[in-house]
Amino acid sequence: MTIISAPRAGREAGPRRRRKAALTVLFWLLILPFLAWAVIRLGGWERGPVVQLFAFTPYVAAAAWVPAILALATRRWTVGAVAVIVAIMLAAAVLPRAIGNRDKGPAAGVRLNVMTSNMLFGGADAATIVKLVSEHDVAVLAVQEFTTEGKEALAAAGLGALLPYSSLADRPQADGSGLYSRYPLTEPGAQQNGGGFMQAYATVQVPGAGPVVVESAHPLAPYARSVLGQWRKDLLAEPRADDSATPRILLGDFNATLDHAPLRELISHGYRDAADAAGKGLIGTWGPYDGDPIPPVTIDHVLVDERIGVREVSVHGIPSSDHRAIVAGLTVPAAR
């Protein structure tokens, strides 16, 4: 019996080894895209069609744990260890947004609630926007894709009674921008960025506080490879925060997530992302909320001067808009 079964065992061992080796190779092939993603993300090297894909980095970071767990479960220790390192690299880039930042800025000062909402060609439900302004005691509202029809709808919904001061640049389609304020505005205006979108701005005179410059941001979207250069230029051309100048709030539809290097570079010039600081940075703000199988991504932001504190952030759906609104509770420096 021993003499007969030994060759059979040998014949069976060869295919088993080949299957085991093939599965190990498969694991390596599964891990390599995640490794490349992590390297590009940490290096800020996204270019070409990868730019759009990088908006979905939080989902990739979650998926990276699947091959890591499977490799360890099948006792492939080397490939499993590499997979875990890759997953940790991606998690380190993404997870802090859900935890919050210890440095939320100054806690002392004057309370100021701000809100931003992309109105989708002016068709967003104005009553919902006005209701959010009222319920959350919003003192400054920024709107993008702001049309004359959108302006009229907000007025009909009663926004003027809550926020009587404004700096408006309504335009057809997606080009318009606007600012509404409870407090008086000085130096109001609007400028057109390189991508063609207007950006309304003004200095808000907050009672008990010093002046604050607020701008409704709307850089070009990276919708095609041919516009990626302008998308990058628009982001990098946004005004920087300057310790020697008036504190600044930049809020709106940035068409970029924190996984895009140009936005991170902008933030590094004196800003903090309010949602990131408050632990709400992974809540999707844009997505086809009409049932299409595309997960939401976070491209709307409230960027605040480092001299301004962040207390809380909330995200709200707006009917008839593909963007969600962001409400941020801030603390601005008190008047000296």
C-alpha cells in the first residue's frame, strides 16, 4: 500500500504547489494598484485621467483592506504584510477627516455661522436653503451656479429678511456666484476666474469682531483632460490667507477633494478645512443623488483662516441640487 500511494501523493503535491503559487501571484497583482494609488496620493502626483479618480480615494482606502485580510487569512505573510502597510498608508491619508483635528483654532471670539450651497443652474429649492439659514442661525451664505432665476427664488422665499446685505453676480447656467449677509458689507465685488466662473466677495462687518473677508469659491471642474491645467491654475489662484491682512473665509464648490494636491497646497497657505477639523470631512457633498451608482465625494468646502476657530460642521441635502450644503459654526477674532 505504501509503495502504491507514494507516487500518487507526489503527483498531487505538484498541482497544489502551482495553485498556491498562482494564488500568491494573484494577491500581488491585487495589491499593486493600491500600492501605486498610495504612492501617487502621498506624493501629490495625480495627473491626467487619474485626477478624477482620486476624488474616490476614501473608497479605495476602504477597499485596500480586502486583499490585506485575505492574504493574512491564507497565511501569505509577506504579501499580507505589504498589503497591510499599503492599507495603513491610505488610511493615514483619509481617516483623520472622520476623527477631527485637535487644532480647531481659537475658541475665544465672536460666533459666526456660515453656509455654502451650489444651486445647480439656479434650480435648487430656495425654500430649503432659506429654512437652513433660519434654523442654523446662518449669518453669511455663499451660493454658486447662481442665476437670475435662483436670485428671484431666494428673494421670494424670504432670504432678504434674514440676510439683507449682498454681493451678487448672477449669471446664466453655472457661471454665477453670490454672497448674502446679515451684517453690513464693504468693498463688495466679483471676479471671474480663469475657468469662467464668477466669485463674489465682500468684507463682512461682524458686530463685536474685526472685519472678515468672505469669498464664494468656484474653480473649474476637472471634467476633461484638456482642462486639467486650468483646473489646477484656478485652485492655486484662489486668495491665500495672510497673517498680516484681514482674516479670510473661502467657501464654496472647489471641484476638488482633500486627496487632490492643488487643494492641499491652497490650504497650506494659512487655511484649515472646517469639515476636516470637525471630523466631518468624509461626508459626501456632491454626487448624482438620483439613484445613479456613483458614490458621493467631498468637493464643497469651508476654508477658514487659521486665526478663525471651528466649532461644528453639518452637511444638508438640498432638493433639486446635486450638491449638499455645508453649514459651519466658526469663531472669528473679537475686535480689539
